[in-house]
Amino acid sequence: MKSGSNFAKSKLAAATLVVAGTLAIGHGTSVAQDAAAQTAPSPPAGSVSGLGDVNLFPKRVVIDGRRAIATVGLYNKAVDPGDYEIKIVDMAMTPQGQLISFDNGLDEATKAKVRTASQMLRYSPRRVRLGSTESQLIRVMARGSSDLPDGEYRSHFMVTSVPDAEGFSIEEATGAQQADGIGVTIRPRFGIAIPVIVRVGETTLDVGITGATLLTARDGTQAVGFILNRSGTRSAFGDVVIKSAGSAEPIAVSRGVGIYPEIDAREVIVPIDPETDPSLLTSGARLQIEFVDDDFAPGSKLAEHSFVVP
């Protein structure tokens, strides 16, 4: 079957589903996360996790009004205590759905499209130490000026693990103890970030879906690719549900898909459940895509689109 897709098939293999409400950023490689996770209790409901040992909850923060307070919870899911650094950072979304930090080579024109909230956000503390399976709440306060124009402002609450430096000598770092040359010791720092959105006054949103197609990878796995379009003054965040005319259950679901106001459209790829009956995806089959709100009016349908498999 031909895919007829505008997207590179290589994206299928990685199941590229960038979630706007949650961004996990990893630096390095975990060496013992799986073993620790087996002995720690389940993290709080509604929390999100990255490559490291800390969870954040909720998955995103929305503050209504120029002056309001919200809380973000940190949870150490590891069996060992850990130190964590907290920052507010600014990020921009790309048309591919990726989130890129301002200090990661973004050009000024792209930065200018983002209405940041960092200048009005205050939080405390800036660094915490959590014992095994311990949680802590961080207060985040929005203090916008009275003449702040209506609209949506956004920055990201980022938590980064601070590696234990105990026993880390210059000799260890340079590998001087090795007889056959200099070595390098890499200590990973894992980070996770969630959006903090401040909405002031009235905001508007209109969402549409175009360019839907069935994608088939070389290994036979399939997905539905489409363009999520947005206009108005606020972001869209919700769940993508894909149905087939011959099935009572959805054949694909992707939760927490978002599109921010700095872009008008983004690519979305939703992998199809591998247990789906192949007859539901043959030429002539009709598929329907629904984008259901999980933000401003949870449960309402933001957009829908149907297409026929060629």
C-alpha cells in the first residue's frame, strides 16, 4: 500500500508524538532507572515523567488572570534521595511539534512570536532535596501589570537533577588513574518541563484538521498523519482519537497533543494499534479523526475530519 504521505516514513519508527502540555529533556543516559522504578511506589495520578527520577504534577499549569497562584508538585520516584534545580525557561514550538529552548540557537524572529510569561512568574524555592518517594509543592505566582494586553502568555517550569559530586576528583574526571591515556567521565543531568500558561482577559481559538493520510513503514507498522491547524489567541491541547467505520473501538489514540499560538499549523503522527484488524485499513476504508479538548472546555470536540484510505 502506498502511504501518499508528506511526512518522512522514518518518523513512524520513533512514533513521533510530541506532547505540547509535557516535554521531557534528557542529557546523557540513565544507568539504573528501571531497577529503581520496580521498588518505588506509583507516582501521583496525573503526573508526568521524563528520563530521570523526578515526576511533575499536574502535567500543565493554567493560570487565569494577571495575579494568581498555582502549585507544581515534584515527586522523587527513585529509591535514593536527590537534589533538583528549578528554573523558568522560555521555549518555542516548531511546525513539527518540537519544543526548543530559547537558549538553544533559536533565531530572534522565532522568539518574537512567543508571548512569554517568564517576566511575570515568581516561584519558590529554587532548589530542593527530596528523599525516596518524597513529594514537595512549589508555589508559582503570576504578577502581570494592569496594562498587560489580553491574550495567552507561556513559559515552562523546568526541573533538572543535580548529580552528586561526592568523590568526584580531578583525577577521576581526567582519567589520570588510567595507564593508557586520558579518559572522560560523563555524569548525566536529566530534566523535565511542563508549560505554565497565563491567560489574561478574553481569548479565542479555532482548530481544523487537513492533509490526513495513512502511513505505512517498511516494517509494516502504520499510523495516521495529518496537519493540525490553529488560529486565534490561545493554544489548543487535547486528545486525538481515530476511528474506523467498521470498529466500535478507536484504532488509535494519542493523549496530550497541543499546538501553541506561535505557530498556525503542526504535523501530528498517531501510531495505529498493532492489534487493529487489517481489513479496517484497506483501500476504500473511511477513517475519522477527532481532536477532543482537555484544556479550556474538557470533553468538547475542537475539530474532526474524515478521509478515505486510497
